[in-house]
Amino acid sequence: MDDYRRIADVLAAEIASGRLRAGDRLPPQRHFARRHGIASSTAARVYGELIRRGLAVGETGRGTFVRAAAPSSEPALAEPARARVDLELNFPMPPEQPALLAESLGGMLRPDVLAGELIPMGAAGTPAVREAAAAMMSQPGWIPDPGRLLLAGNGRQAIAAALAALVPAGDRVGVEELTYPLVKGIASRLGITLVPLTMDECGVLPEAIRSAGPLRAVYLQPTLHNPLGVTMPEQRRAEIAATLRELGIYAVEDRIYAFLRDGPPPLAAFAPEHVIVVDSLSKRVAPGLTVGFAVTPESIGGRVASALRSGGWTAPRFAVGAATRWLTEGTVATLQEIKRRDAAARQQLLREHLATFAVAADPQAFHCWWRLPDPWRADTFVAAAARRGIAVTPGAAFTVVVAHAPNAVRLALSAPPLGTLATALATLAALARSGPEDSEVE
């Protein structure tokens, strides 16, 4: 085994034993090298190995820190309740939703209907669901062609199929410098290299795409970007579209959260021949019974359909049947409006409790981006929040290059009841003000 891996194993054992704790700063690499009698390049490989194993995280300009482990217990948020408040995942589930969904599902459970819903289905789904989904996704300036719409099991599978169709293994895809974490896993499984693209307050810079070197495609979230909440203005979308045409590449446009916001037409409206639009019912309805959608340019529809089939990512017929009913009966439209109001209420709570902090959020989004105050570091804050029963996501989860992780966390606001969310936000605000040295919980 290489020397650097042996040294990394020693540090890993110290982390496992608790001698090195979550949030501890490792020595600068040159000091570590002198202490262990190794070359600076070897020290860099040791730290890189710890980051690769998920045991450490690098923060630009700050150094390398021991990463917080997932909490193994469920500490109390406030006495007497003992519950883990999930601010990591967004799964909006208003109280009225089960009853709304059940009304449509009841008719599917008759034996004669159910028999027809248990047979396989292809990537094209049915004409009824394509028409209904196209109507749902339409907005001023863009009406998708139902004939160009394909179905996946969920939005993630639609993204995977689009990337598999566009990008051969070993090739490169540009993504926002902070991106949807699961795209990193998808790229890894497909053997695709992700290239971070510089952003400003309007989203990805067109010049970042041009200067990234050869790219097969880009993956972008122009509306309610996750995690930053940025919505790209119309002028920037037109500039990105011109860049795609100039370079002759495709974009995969993720619109999973777009239903929450009235905004500019999708990127596909500006370059329909260069954009695959991905959407789903996971946030509009529920992740447990959902369907993903991909609106493809005619030139590559066959490749995306083939990727859906070969990847095992086509939608199950029962889910398609449920989706068709929910869409055509108005259930999805009703839920969208309920969730838009719910997101606005949660953002209001966020403003009330975190107004004095550097928080970036769209007033219609279910998440926010919190740049932590000094002397907090992201992993230390995540660990301290976990000890109080609150799960939040460190900025490193969204970075393509983990060593460049920002000192920030994302809060997903949709899951807890409003009262629980308010208490959790108040707890996090008090924690941020207290400082790491005061953050231990007895």
C-alpha cells in the first residue's frame, strides 16, 4: 500500500476513535509534512485521500477540517419532544394532500382497471399523459410538443437518461459550480467528468461555458437553482442559448422547482433544438409515487428513449395511470397552488428568524443558502445542529470540487410542520450567534 494511504489510515483511525473530532482543523499541509518527515506532495495526497473517503472537507482559504458524520442518535430539539427535524430533504407534503390523491386512486383499484395498470409500458407512455404533462409544463412563451415528451420513473432518472444519451463515458459535462448533489452520483456511475462553471447573481456565465474546454453538454437549473435559489433572467437565458448554438452542444434544463415561481420562459424556448427539459411530479405531488418527464429535441429523442429503456428508467404504468388522473382532474394544479402558498409562508418564517444573517433565498422557494458567520465552519455547524436534532446540508454536498467547499449550508424548508420549522430556525439562529465554543449540548 502506498505510504500516503498508510498515513491516511492512521488519521482515519484517530477520527473513528474521537481523538480527531468533527470540525477539527488539520494542520497546514507543509506543517503536516514536516511533522511526519514526508514531502509536501505526499501530505497533499494524504489530505486528498481523507476527502475522497468523506472523512474531511477542504474549505477555500480556510484549510482542511474533519467532516461531520451523520448523527447516530435523535437528540432533542426542545424538551420534552425528541425528534430529528429534517432540513436536508425537500418533500413538501401539505396535510390536505393524501385526501386529494386518494380520491383519484380509488378508481384505479377496481380489478378490471388494475389489471390494465400492471403491464409494462414504454418510454413514450400514453397519448393522454403526454398531453396532460405538456399542458402542465406550458407557460407563456413555451408550449412543449406532446410528441416530443418521454417518461421516466422520476426526475433523477430523466436526468440520467438525458446525460447517458448525450455524453459518452469519459467525456465532459459542464455544471453550475454549485449543483444538484445527485448529478454528481449520476455522472460517476456513467463515467462522466463534471466541469464546474462560474456563476454570478444571474446564474452561469456564458463565457464560463466557452472557456471550459470541450464539453459534450451542460446541466443547468435556470429557475430556482438548488441550492442558491437564483432564477436566471430572460436576457441571460438568451445569451446561454446563443452559446449553445455557437458551440453546437446540448443543455439538460432541470425545471423540477419551476412550478413554484412565475418566471421567464425556459431555456428551451430560446434554443429548442439544443435543450432537453427535465421535470417531474416529485415536488408537485410526492416522491413516493411520481413520474419524470423529458421534452427532447427531435434529433435526439430516439437516443433518450433508448437510454430510458436500457437503463431501466422507464415509468411504471400504475404511476403513469395515477399521474394521468391527477393531471386531468386538476389535482396537480390544486396541489401546485397549495404548495406555492406553503413555500411563501415558510420563507416568511425564514425572514423572521434569520434576517440578520447572510441568507440567499427566493421568496417562492422551498430552500435557502446560508453563508455562515465567522468563526463557524460548515461541518462544525452541521455537527452542532445535529446535536440539537436538526439535520442540515453542508455546502460541500453541492460542490463539484469538494476541496473548494464554501462555508455555507442549505436549509430545505418543506418537510417539518410550520411550528416545528419556526422552532428549528430559532434554534439555528441562536446556535449561529453563540459560536462553536458554546455549541456543545449536555
